Amino acid sequence: MQRLAAIRSFCRAWFLRRRMEREMDEEMRFHLEARIADLVARGLTCEDAEYQARSEFGGVLRAKDEGRDARGLRWVDDLGGDLRYALRAIRRAPVFTAAAVASIALGIGANTAIFGVLDLLLLRPVPVSAPHELVHVTTAGDRGDANSGSSNAPWFRKVASRTDLFSDAMLVKHDVHKIGIDGRVEPLTSQQVTTNYYQLLGVPALLGRTFVPSDRPETGGSPVAVISYDLWQRRFAGATNVIGASLTVDRQPYTIIGVAPREFSGLVVGWTMDVTTPLDTSKYDDARGWSTMPLIARVKPGVTPAQISAQLTPVLLRMSEGVTERFRNRYLKRVSVESAAQGLTDLRAAFSRPLRLLMGAVGILLLIACVNLAGLLVALNTARQHEFGLRAALGARPERIMRQLFAESALLAVLGAVPGVILGMAGGNRLLAVLPKFFGPVGVTVTADSRVLAFALVATVATTLLFGVIPAFQAARVNVSREVVRTNVPATATRVRIGRALVIAQCALSVVLVAGATLFLRTLLNLSNVDPGFDVGHVIAVTIDPAGTDYEGERLRGFQREMIDALRALPGVNHASVTTSSPFSGNIDGRRLSVPGFEPRDLDDATIQTNLVGPGYFDTLRLPILRGRAIDARDRPGTPAVAVVSESFANRYFGGLDAAIGRQFAIGRAQSAVTHEIVGVAREARYQTLREPSDRIVYVPVFQALNVRPESFEFVIQTAGDPSRAIALTRSALERLRPDAPILAIQTMTGVINGRLLSERLLAILGTFFAAVALMLAGVGVYGLLAYLVARRLPEFGVRVALGARPIEMMGLTLRENVMLAMIGCALGVGAAFAGLRVLDGLLFGLSPMDLVNLATAAGILTVVSLAAAIVPARRAASVDPLVALRQE
């Protein structure tokens, strides 16, 4: 009860402060006037009565302070006074304040930007009920291969039946579908889910209802759909009569029964699932067929991922007996359980490591900024020693002086943090905007929500402590007798050592950042200079997705032939063709291979990558045919099946390029295998990554294929000039000839490759930027320390010059000290980089993290920057006037 009364008293005093002050004044005046009246009644004069009453009463101001202390307001007054004094102090040093605020803004802004993106993609839980209970039950191979994310209906039912492990389980299948609303069809992200999807996640409908068991397509449920809040606002203007409206998904009609909440856009981070429909699990009843469908479950309390994996792996092995041995060994050897609390996303796998590395880099950058400011504050506070001595002589305790300096540091940190957070928001969203489109539409933004603001607050407090502790502690150790009588105090050995140590620390940390940035930059340059084996600079790729449209079978083949002829006729186009997998599209297909007389050594030997291509494909990409001929107009339906193979294929299976011409091999399973005759050998090319050539590719004529599947493919076009200028012409030609053509994207091949290099490009650009900022801060730190030392040693320099020292000697004296500090810092930085940059192994190309040339380059850059920063203080030391310097004594 005492504590509650104290809190109540404090709140009353805080919110009714003016009233409290007025009441205290009135109460004290009442007691004072009553005592004066009593003394006057006893015969004293008014003046004597007032004097005696005030003497008995004591100091009014002290009584008020005691009253404020009793209510807990003293610290509020002291804090306000400290902040007001801090504001006046930093206003007296505008140049230092501007530099400090800019340094803090850059440090906190960079940290906020990277954390905002990291939080969105890796850390933030999805807005569902108890997200920590959600797990992704997937499968993996026995050689550490990546999780497949594959499922089928029998496997799902087995998992869902394990009520000892899970309280519920569901399947999710997401993709881009053709959504038709009021006659307008557009590709939108959508998903098919089991009908317990919303109940399992604990997400109610904002409008209407979600799915119920009777909506299951397997049992004859009506085709219904739940739409996203964004789609409801965008296409239906938020109308409440949307319930019961119709839309089509890949030409299939559905009735809208509900609208999802605004904050819930699905489990796939970065995608807004505009339309959700029930999944027909009967289409996936074949136990031998595994499709990409995440299986999400809610675990029961106390159940661990290890228990789930141990109990379900034997079940998986029994159920995978009908699939091929290669697929089972690569994807179906064990059950892997991952947390789904943060949702699902391909972005996480691609950018998790780069973002964590960038988070470490900006952390080092903030540390450099703090060390820089600490060094500058040590120098600045030295000039204020007379002030601190006077305050100590007047009774200020060391902790009181430290508190005042902490208030100044906190004020600087806040002034830098505010623009830093604003910069961080803009930088984080800019970073999200450049994510590659092949990961899907990125629909997330960095906002100043509670998580980001909490991080910024923690960063601000940490910054205040990091750069404020050493200067405050050093300033509080003031020598009163010496500082009160002198205004120009020479630098003490302790302060000089602290300043030098801080400069050395800056240099060491900067070397680590510069070495890492140099590695990223050289990796990007190495990858950019890799020859992919075909022409990059004059090729356009047009991605077409016929799924869910009328383009099927022979109509699709006719469309492809018509478009090839139309594209070839465009002005500025040299060649055009069609392919199921243009380079770096990620669509290349793996199929079973059988070569007469060849015995496979392992499973990989019996599998090759196939690409269906049209006539003119090799001319379009300028992919050289080394032996034989290319696929051309002769390779049409009804003619013998032929193929062009890559160099590695010819060497691996036939022992040479010449030996491969005319030989035969079969593609497909034994019952449906098609025998092909090799008519050409193409140069080796890189199809999936620039880091290594694609191994053993087979090119077969697309127009000889018997099974015309409505899957995505590309038209590839070679232009005579700049391909980016031909994109608009290509799009208009396609839309004019076939307005209903399902065009997904039109990109230059350069743009496609740049998208594949986005991770390396982000690391190189941001790493270089952070390194440049670190070098700038290190230069400022070196300049600040040397300027401070030169200013403190002016009398010494004056004596030296008066005794005959030449200006060049004074300059050399200053530069030698700088070089020594830089060398020590570089040595420590090289050692730290040698140990710490090992984490970059696997991200580099053609380089080692411990590359000595790279480390030497980083050290050399830092040395040059430190020397450049030392020029101005060194010149000041060289130009000292002995008379002026000696007068300061």
C-alpha cells in the first residue's frame, strides 16, 4: 500500500505540478504569516517578527525541494536542468555537433534499414494465433540436400492422423493464377488450401466467413473463395456486397464467401494471397507423385522437432518406395521439421546470410561511429577542464559531472537517431524494392512499427553508452587545484593514451570493413566477367505462362510458330526462337537418361538436363555449334527425333565431340522413352548460375515434342542494337497480334543475369558504402586527435621552432605519430579480418577470405586516408609562430 501511495503521489505531482507548486507556496505563506502575527501579538515589531519567523522557519526554497523530493520530482527537475545545459553546451560547438549528429544518423540509419528488412524476412512472426506452435513438416535427402517442400495427399493424411504430435495439419499450394473479375483477367498471387486453413491459423474473416468442411471439393463442395483485404479494396472498392460476387481462377468460376483481415496476407512472406480457394486433395492421391505443397502443422505442447522427425521418418521411408531411387535419395530420406512462426519465403533462403552479414557490417559501422565520437569528446572535454574544475570546487561530485556529460551524449544520440530512423525507413524500403522478381511480388514494406522503433531505441541507448562512458569518466577525474587556476591545460598522458587507443580501434575496425567490402566488390567483378557461353548484350527473353488459358495443344504450338515469325519480322530483330528454359530462368528440366553401352556410375549419371528449343535458338543466343548442326526447321513433327548435346555430355557418354555425332540415347522412363539421334554438339554454357557451367545439357526440338504441356516458356529475341529499346516494340507487337497472350515478363538477358547477381550486388554496393563511411569516420577521428594534440602542444612546438627546428621537421614529427597509430591499427585490423572474414567463405568467387593482397589493399587504403586526415594538423604544427605559442603559457 505504501508503494501504491507513493506512485499515486508522484502521478498527482507530475500531472498537477502547477497546482502543487501553488499549494506549497500558499501553505508556506500561511504558516509564515501565522507565526509573524503570533510574534507581533507578543509585542515584537513587524520587522523583528518577520525576521524571527523566517529564521525559525528556515529556507523556503530548501523546504520546497524537500517537498519535491518527497514526491519524487527532484530527478525530473535535475534531468530538465541537465538537458537545458546540454543544449547550451552543444550549441557552443556547432561544427562538432553537426559531425556528431551526422555520424550517429548514418550509423543508426544503416542499422535500422538492415534490421527492418531482416525483421520482415527472417524474424517477424506471422499475424496468426500462437505462431510459435506452427511448424513446416517437409522432407530432405540423405546427403544434406535442401528441403524439398514436397507433399502429396497420402503423406498429408498420415501426418494429420498423428494426433499425438499435432493438434491439426494443413496443405498449402500457392502460385500465380489468372484471376478474372468483371471480365478483366490479370495474373495474381493466390493459393489453394485445405479447408481447415483459417481455423488452424486462428484467423477469422473480416467480412463473411471462411471455409468449412462442407466446402471440400473432394466431397462435392461448391467452388468458393476468400479474397484478401487488398483485393477487396482494389477491385471492389471495399463494397460490403462483395459476398456472393463471382470471380474466375484459371477460367474456373468461384463465389466469394469472405474477406480476410487487413493484417493477414498469407503465410508466404512478401506475397499477398489475393484469392484463396479450397484444395482438391484427390488430384494428389498418387503416392508416387510429390508436388510442391508446404505441409503446415500445429504441434502439441511438449513435442519437439526431433521427436517429430524420429517418429515420421520411418513412415516416410515406407511411403516413398514407389518413387525413383534418385528422387527418394535426394528428397525423401528423412523428415525435416522447421519453425513456421515467421512464415514461408524463398527470400529467406536466398538473402538470410547476406542480410546477417550486412547486419554485422552496420554494427561495426555504428561501433566505429561511437569510437570516433568518444575520441572527439575526449578532446573536446579537455578544453572544458577549467569548467569542470570550477564545478567541482563549488561542490559538484564526480557522479554529478558524469551525469551532466551523459545528458549531453544522450541529447546528441537522440538528435542523430531521429533522422537516422527516417533514413532507415527509406533505405529499407529501397532495399526491398530491388529484390528480384523471380522470387515473387514483394508486398512488404519497412514501417516505423513498435519492433523497429524498439530496435532504434536500443541502438540509441547503446550508442549513448558506447561513446559517452569514456569521455564522462575521464572528465569527472578532474584536478580541482590545477584546473581552477589555469585555462590552458596541457594534455595529460592519460588523455593522450585514451585518444590514441580510440584512433587505433577506429583504424582496426575500418580495416575489417574495407577488407570485406573489397572482397564483395572483387567477387561481383569476377562474376560479371564470367563468360556464360552465349551472347548476353543483345538478347530479350519474353516469359509466357499459358496455364489457365485457352492456349493448349496445337493451339499453343500455332501461337508459338506465329509469334516467332512475327518477332523475326520486327525492325531491329536479327533472330527469334522459343525455348522452355532460357538461361537463368530456372525452368530447366531433369529427365531419365539411357545411353546404349554406357553403365551409369551413380544416380546422377542416369539423369540429364533437357531444354526444348525451337529453330534458330542457337543463332539467337549466339551459342556456337562445335560439331554437326543446330536444330532447325527440318526438325518438325513426324521426323526422326534428334538432339543437340553440350560438350560435357559428349565427353562424358561418348568420349569426345566427334564420337558423339550420329549416336543415339533415350530420354524418359522405359515405357515412354524417346530415342534421339545426336546431330550437333554445342558449346558449354552456364544456365543456372554463373559460378559453374551447367553439366550435361541436351537440347531437343520443341516442335517434335508429343506432349504439349501448358507450362511457362520463353521467346528469345536477338536485337541488332540496344535490347532495352526493343522491349516496348516487342510488347506492343505481341499485344497487337494476340491481345490475350499471357505475358508474364519481358526482360533483357543482362537484366536477368543482374537479377541473379542481386545478392552479390547488394553486398558489394552496401559493403562499399559502409566501408566508405567507415573511412570517413576514421579520417575524422585521426584529424580530431591530431588537431587536439597539436593545439595542446603549441607551446612545445614554439620552443622547438625558437631553438632552430625547421617547419618540415615539425610536420614530420606530427605525421610520424599518425603513421605509427595507423600501422598499429592496420596490424590489429588485418589480424581481426584474417580471423573474422572466414564467415564469408562460400559467398566469394575466385577469392579466398584470407587473400593477402586484399588485406594489404585494405590496410593501404586506411593508411592513405589517415595520412590525408593528418595533413591539416601537420601543416598547423609546421607553421606555428614561436611568439604566439609561447604567450599561451
